[in-house]
Amino acid sequence: MKTDVSNAIAELQRAFPSSTIDVVEDGEGGARFTINKLDLGDRYTPREAWLGAHIPSQYPYADIYPLFMDPVVQRIDGVPFEAPITHGAQFNGLPAIQISRRNNHAQTHPQTAIAKIVKVLDYLEKME
């Protein structure tokens, strides 16, 4: 695993101390991570679930995209997820919900792994 990727994983562990983080190296310098028992907020059931993604070896100059979430997560208002959040995906061999929130300027405006997770959590919180 490349140093930038390893450092990003360590930063995620510090940023989410109440969660455990599982890491699987991809064999190319990047890694897949799963943040377990991440608080998604009071708009979702279950409130705590896993969220995962792949940090590519080109990080921080490549986007962490897409993200994946526990497939049991539902909105408490009963409204089904719509694109850019879709069912039927897989992450690390497990069923998942895919969250497509791309940083189209990753090469010129890198985004940290923490910023990406916070951006997605903010999107989930404000989604109508």
C-alpha cells in the first residue's frame, strides 16, 4: 500500500474513533476500506451502518468513487433511494447500495478521504 493511501486510512481511523475500519489492500498500491458502525444520522434506519470505498493508488490525485453502503439502510420517511443512490451493487463481495458522488476535479483539486466521507454524509443528511 502506498504511503498516501496508508496515511488516508490512518486519518479515517482518527476521524471516526467510534467506528472500526477494515482495510483490504488491492495489490496495486491502493486499498478498499469499510467504516463499520458509522453514524448516518437520524434520517436512516439503522442509524449505524457500514460505508466503504476504494482508495486508488493514485490518491490523492484520483477520486474515491463510488462509495458503498450497507444494503439494509433505508430512509425513515419510507421514500426509496433514487439515483445517485442505487441498490444492486457489490463491495468486497457483499451486497451494497452504491452512492455516486464524483469529484470531477480530483486531479487539480484533490480531496482527502475524510473530506469525501464527510461530503457523502452531508449529502445523505440534506437529501430530499
